[in-house]
Amino acid sequence: MVLLYPITTEKAIGLIELQNKIIFIVEANATKKDVKDEVEQRFGVKVAKVTVLNTTTNKKKAFVKLKPPFKADDIAAKLKIA
């Protein structure tokens, strides 16, 4: 399991609504392809792009942008974060 948990800050919720992106904390050794494959398999959506960011607290964030017509709102609803 690559995805650990979603980010639920105000800024993250804004990205869900405005840019169709959802942010997850992922395992430190996870690659972009690992994240893409797990999101597509787990939620039944198509991923347009994955961007990763290593934080100063030794965590890795993955910004997952979905391809239309898939909506990040739907994933957020499944995860009960929006």
C-alpha cells in the first residue's frame, strides 16, 4: 500500500475544488508510477499527472491530478474529507 492518508487542510480542499487535484502522504520509497497505479486501481479513475514533494519532516506528498471527466470531489467524498 503506497498511499498512507490524504491531506485535509484548507489549501488541499481548495486544490480539490479548483484544480481537480488531491494530495496524499505516501511512503518514502514510492515512485510516481506507484502512486498513479494505486490511485487508478483503488478509486477507478484515470490520472493525468503525479507530482511528488519531499517535506522537511521526512514525509513525501503526492499531488495527483485527475483526467476529465473524473473528479477529485468524488474521491474526497469516498474518503470523507470534503
